[in-house]
Amino acid sequence: MRILVTGGAGFIGSALVRHLIENTEHEVLNFDKLTYAGTLTSLSSVASSPRYRFKKGDICDERAVATAVKGFQPDVITHLAAESHVDRSIDGPGAFIQTNVVGTYTMLTAALDYWRTLEGGRRERFRFHHISTDEVFGSLGETGYFTETTPYDPRSPYSASKAGSDHLVAAWGHTFSLPVLITNCSNNYGPYHFPEKLIPLIIVKALAGEDLPVYGNGANVRDWLYVEDHVRALQRVFEQGVPGQTYNVGGNSERRNVDVVKTVCEILNRLRPRVDGRSYCDQITFVADRPGHDQRYAVDAAKIEIELGWKPIETFESGIEKTVSWYLGNRDWWEEILDRTNAAHRRGLSR
């Protein structure tokens, strides 16, 4: 099949592109604006493949999107392009509304216009797959899990913008019969993660001998999903999922933020000990919490396992070991990013 991936130079998008080129016979068009978080070096291993091509473009640009869709003639559009950092959404919500809501509308308009031109088997197998987040469901207490029927209750500008985009996709499915799919995933981690997010940020700051910032008391809980498990789920959904359905994708790996940081420190202690012999945990510093910080996310991924046969391969222990090892072995990738961006700067503080 021909797969058009929006945001294919981002963290999850690039992992999906690499997976599809390395493990399937699908052709891939990567449509990406190359914002601060878009990094083509994440795709070096597949850039020379005859089944891969890249087109720079903005999902809010109607003409660019329509041209890309018409030119590539996709069987599947996997829509990953989004502003995704909660802290940045607190400082500048406008970009999140524009990209995540308006951009998704633009993609849906182009997809619908294109789908209506298809006939026969091509029309039957076309899918618009929207990739979203568990944050649209709000915050959990000490017990319980998000399911596909959990009411939406977004708490940040980021999650509100993603909730809006989810509703647009569902509406285009109901109103126009566009064959849509939605997946809501838990917190991803793994190689090529932009170093403003918790796990890569802690790794690079630890190696630099800097304080390791933990928000509030570090007791906020997230379910961690290894990115390569996630992209296997995405493939399973757009190949076998039922149009109109939503599937939650989780890692079955709940951890408190402070425990995630301590785990990273313990792996670094073993793989790259500090010269003074002390533990990297000594660098942990508790800082002012994020405004409106959700307490707990946890995903029930039973539906995708029962109906589509997917479940995560990596445990948190195996995935985090692979992740830390990758950052230790690929300093050139993330050092270049730190040199040209201000990725490690604290954002999202109350004003």
C-alpha cells in the first residue's frame, strides 16, 4: 500500500516510517513541515530506499496538502503531525489550536475530496488514521483506566486541541462516511525522542552534570509505551482496524515520574558511571510543578489486543534499557539538536 505519513520527521512519525520501510513492502510519503521538533536525521537509515520519499509541507496549507495527496495517491493517511509538548502549550496555546485543530480539518478536507474520487477496491480500502493521546480523557485517581468509551475531559491547551481534532475526525466519519480510525496512546519513549520530553531530557542533563528537574513531588503517574511497540500497533490498526472505531494503545507500564527518573539514573550508574563515583540520583532536584498537572494516566488496551491481536513486546525495564543505551551511543544525534535549539529550557511555568 501507499502510506502518507504526516509528521514523519517527528518522534513517533519517524519511528513509523522506519518501521514501514524496514519491515513491510509499503511505500511511504513523509509530509512534514520540519518545525523545531522535526529531524530528518532520524530517517537516515531509510532515506535512500526507493519506497520512501519526503515532501516538506504544512498540514495547514490546503494547496500543499491537496497536491501531496493527489500526487501520491495514498491508500492510507496516517495523521501524526501535531504540536505535542504540554509545557509549550501553556506558554503558547495558539500554535496548538492552529496545527492540531485547523491542520486536522485541512487534512480531513483533502482526504474526503480525494476519497470521493476513488472507485472499487481502492475506495474500499482507503483509511484516514488519526493518532491521538490518552491525555484527552483527563486525569485519573489512584485506580481505574481509560477505555475507548471514557468521556473526554482535557485539562491542558495541548490535550484540548487534540480532543478537538479527535472530534473532527469522528464527525467526518459519521457525517461524510469517510473511513476513519482513531488511536489514543499513552506516553511514548524510545530512540530519537526530542530532548525536551522527560526521559531524553533526564539522560542528557545527567550526562552534562546538571540538575535533573522533577515536577512537584514526582508522584504523577504515566503509562509508558515503547515507541516501536506503538508503531506496530499503528500498522495493525490501519491494516485491520474497523472504520469508525477507536483503539487505545498502552504499554501496561505505569510508573511515577520520580521513579522513571531514578530508573534512568540507575542504568546510567551502571553503563556510564560518574567520574566521582557518586550516583546520578544525587542530581535530582524537585522544581515548581506544571500548572494543572494531571495526576495519573493509565490505559486499558484490551480492545486492540482482543480484536486485532496486538500487545506490547517491551516491558518498561527492557525498553528503558534500550533507550538509555541508544542515547549513550548516539550523542551526535541529540547534541546537534541541543546546539541548534533550546530544547532543555524549562517551559510552562505560571506567569
